[in-house]
Amino acid sequence: MELYGTLFCLVGFVGLVALAVIASAIRVVPEYRRLVVFRLGRSMGAKGPGIVIILPAIDRAVPVDLREQVREIPHQTSITKDNAPISIDFLWYYKVLDPTESVLRVGNFEMAAQGMATTTLRAVIGGIPLDDVLSEREHINNMLRTRLDEVTERWGVKVTNVEIREIIPPRDVQEAMNRQMSAERIRRAVVTESTGTREAAINVAEGEKQSNILRAEGEKQAAILKAEGERQSQLLRAEGFAAALDRIFTVAKTIDQKTLTLQYFEVLKGLGASPSTKYIFPMEFTGMLQNFISKKE
């Protein structure tokens, strides 16, 4: 009985060891990851995704993530082409294209890439003046990405993007930039104010011009209407005079000499009613009386 118990325990132990070995030999690899398998020190290539069998004590698996990764390069002090020290930090993005090469070609890829990014940054900034560093950030990003990609390509890694996050120039440069920005804001304010004043003056002048044009047009129309009215009035007055003269001429044809003489006497009577002490007798007075004297005789 003791022998059977010992055998049972031994079989159970062997079964547990076998299950542990089988469990350690079976790996489930996600879609975004690969296992670079080394069998007795020799590379067997990248395995996965899915179920991968690893022989215990014989195979060694190195996981490699195929997703795009981002790493930060902390502030680095670099000297520009015109000997100005500036502090720059940036982010760089990479993606493993060949898992096997990324394991076989470099011992610690991330540390090697970080050191390469630091030296590349200093090399790139050293060939650019300070003003260009501050104004051509996109150009510097492209230069850094190209330089890093040339190095990491042999490791089976693609540098997809580089983004400078912050550039800190020297203090005196910052003060000069602040003064320049203040002067630029003042200049823009003065230009805006002068432009507004000019446009307002133009609008006022344009309004006065239109007002003068309308006023002159109104005066012109008024003068035309007034002249037209005067012309019509003169025409009517002339027509009235002409009608009156025509009437007088028609009536005058029927008046004889005696009627004219009597009318003349009426005028003289009116002159005599005046308080004046002088009496005026026209030379033809006797001729007028002659008409009446001759009749009596």
C-alpha cells in the first residue's frame, strides 16, 4: 500500500511538472506584438501573432512591440551657429518594422536612440543661426527626423515624426524679443489708429462731396424752376401788355380831337389841384382852345 501511495504521489508530481512545462511552453502573442525566438542561441525569427510554442530550457523569447511609440528627449543645451546657447526638448515617434533586426542589431534600442537623438539635435542646431532656430521649427523637425531615420533604419526601426516642444533662448534674447513684440504691438496700434483716422476723414470728405453735389443739384433745379417761372410770368405780362395796347389802339381809333382835348383838360385840372403856386400852360393850349372857339363862331 505504501508503494502504491508513493507511486501515486510521484505520478501526480510528474503530472504537475508536465502541466507547468506545457503552460510555460504555450505563448499567446497579440496582434501588435512579436516574439523573437532564440533556440540554443540561434535566432529562429519572429513568431506570432497567435499561439507560439516555446521549448522550455531550449528557447528564449524576446517580445517586441510593433505599435508606434513616443519618447521624450529632455531639455538639452545646444549652441547655435552664432554661439547662442539655447535649451530644447522634443518628442520623437518611432515604429519597429523588423522585430528581428531591432533585437539583433542593437543591444538597447531605446537608450541608443535617445543618445543618437541628443547628439543629432546638437549637430543640427549647431548649423543654424538663433533667429532661424526660433522661426523655422518645422524645418528643424524635418532635419532631426531625417537624421535619426538614417541611423535607426539599419536597426529595423522607422522614425515617423519629430516634434520640438519647447525652445528656451537666453535671457537677454528673451528680453529683446519682448521689447520687439511690444514695439510691434505699438506700431500696429498706431497704424490701425491712423488707418481709422484716414478712413474717417475720407468718409467725411466723401459725405461733404455728396452733400455739395446734392446741394448744387438742388440749387440748379431751383434756379431752373425760378427762371422758368419768371419766363412764364414775363410771357404772360407781355401778352397782357400786348392785349392792352391792342385794346387801346382799337379804342383810340374811335376817339375824335375833342375827346382828346377834354381828357387833356382833366389832366390839367389835376395839376391845378396841387398845392403848388406855379401854373404851367403848355404851348399847345391855345391850339386846343381853338377847336372850341371856332365852333362857337
